[in-house]
Amino acid sequence: MMRFFEAVWLLVTALCVSVCGAAVRTGLDGVDVHRGLFAGKRIGIIANHTARDVQGRHIVDVFQAMDDVTVTALFSPEHGLYGTEGAGDTVDSMTDPIYGLSVRSLYGQTRKPTAEMLRDVDVLVFDIQDIGARFYTYISTMSLAMEAAAECGKRFVVLDRPNPITGLHVEGPVLESEFSSFVGLHPIPVRHGMTVGELARMFNGRRWLADGVQAELAVVPMQGWQRGLWFDQTGLAFIKPSPNIPDVATATVYPGLCLFEGTNLSEGRGTPRPFLQFGAPWLDPETLARRLNSLNLSGLRFAPMSFTPSASKHQGTECHGVRLTVTDREKLDAFWSGVAIVNEVHRLDPTHFEWRASHFDRLCGTAAIRAAIVAGESLVTLRDRCAAECRGFEKARQAYLLYR
């Protein structure tokens, strides 16, 4: 199965290089230039199926081909080493059938590598494609692994990859400390506009790791990436980083549409268009589409439709709702569009609408948004406050940026 996937991936890569020119090279493509970080070392790798170079080689193959380097362990995040496990599903440790290496789960009994897990590791390498939203858990895995590396005296190396929804747009509340969780550990906005390498530098430099520890951190940067690039402008082939992020369009709306996870609305999981359609059995799709379009949300239009999810909320039950079309992704404020949609559905039918309150607040990083919606208050003041927070964050992050 894995060899078939590799063959398909090589074909996809060749087509993308032919059509797009592949202007961007990831950190994995640059490891040869940074061999001094790895020479003579035992390497532990935190990765999944997205860790491929421009030739389509998996990170394990890349490192095993290097002289004087020994790969001793693999570590898998949410969704597993091959990205096939469902959201929130426990991932078991295993022995990889292709490489014969132990794969230690960081989304099972533990989410932070233990000292025993790192006993045979000198350098811990992180290479996973993120999507640019605070609550996407791969950056939490990275943060906890950095803590473990710091505590155990191990070097931590991030092989950088693009932020697929650009490094320019910053949106949403900065996380309040009381809402720190695995879907948001640190005080950053929902849409942070940073790469994983830049985030690692910020987590380390601001001493946000537990007890203020600092890792011996190195970032192998990309070549050719600019902050204004969307992933489909990089020339790299998009590998869906998790089962419900199949393309760049989905990643674009995810920072706002993921908020539906904190309600009883289906966010489209179990359909071919997760996060690009949503609904519930009790909604009137025509009325909902009309009211959402009347909001004139920049970069979005809505069309009525019905669907039956094969998984997650309302599984096997017909849901009525809308399908989203992104008309201008540069103008889209994904997070606040998500808030506006939740607010409108709540106003449309507060009897049937239900909160999953603690999760909604964790996703937002504050309870203030839900409280304002419940009270029927204007969200303008909150949005202005968050905009000011984002401006402050953008100033603070300047010291950690690697690309312009």
C-alpha cells in the first residue's frame, strides 16, 4: 500500500513540477546543506505522510540515504504517520512495516515524548505540513516535543514548510491563558500567519515552553518562499495534511469554519466537502443562504443545499444548510466570517441551536465571543479589540520571522 502511494506521489510531483515550476524548496530539500546538524547523530523524526521532498522521497528515505546518520525512532502526531486516522481518534504506537522502526504515538497515552522515548535519540527532527490555524494540533505537538528535547538535552531541528494560507493574514483573538489546551497552547491569534519554523523560534524565544525552558533549536529554512504566497502558488504538490483538509480552499476557510465543531452543526465531516458546507437536520437551507448572503461577508457566497454525513455529527441523517464558495481569498477574513455565520444561525433558530461551550471557547481562545452571541450583543467592539491584539502580535513576531 505504501509503495503504491509513493508511486502515485512521484507522478503527482512530476506533474506539479512540470506545470508549476516548483519555485519553492522546503527545509527537507535543504538538509544536505545543513549536514553538520545531523552528522554522527542518532535521529528521531516527528513526521507524517506530508514529509516529502521535491522528488517525492519520504523523510525517512532522505535521512537513511545520508552517510554517518542513523534514524532510530519515528514519532506520529494526530491522524497518525500516514494521515489516515480520524480527528480526535487515538493513535497507537507501532512498528512501521516499511522501515521496521518503532513509531511512538504522540496522540495516544502521551502527547509529549518521554525521556525513555528519547533515550536513543541525539537530534529530534520535526517535519509536518501545518495549515496556519492555531487549533490545528501539529504545532502543539511541535511545542511539547521542543519542551521534551530541552528537558533531555537534545537538539531540536525544524524542517520548514509553507504556511499554505500565506504569511500575511493574521486574524482572530489572541489566546487567553485560561483557555490553553492542545488546540491552542500559546498566546497567538487563530490565524497566525507564520511557518512552523517561525513559530518554533517564537515559542523558544518568548520562553513559552513549560517552566521557561529553551530548546537547542535549529530551523532549516525554505528557499523561494515569500509571505504572500498561497500554497497553490509555490509549485509544490499539496498533500492533504489530515483527512478533512483535502485542498487549499478548505484550508482557507478552516480558521473560521472549524468553529462549528463547538456547536451542534455538522461542519461537513463525512462528506466530500468538509468545512465548505455545513448544516443541520432542522435548518431551512433557502432561508439560511439568503440571510448569510445578506451579511455581505467579503470573499464568500452561499448556496442552499442538503447533504447526509457518513461520519461525525448527524451521521446518516440528512442535513440542510449551505455550500460556501470563496470568491476572493485575499479579502476573506475567515475567522470573523465563521463567527458571523455562527451568530446568524443562532439568531435564526436559537431553540434548536446548541453550544458545545467549552470546546467553542477553546477554539476561540476566549469566552467573550460566545457570551456576546448569547446576549445578542454587537460583535464590532470585540472585533476591534482583536484587531488591536493582532497588531500587537504582528509587532512581537517580527523578531522571529525568517521570510519577507
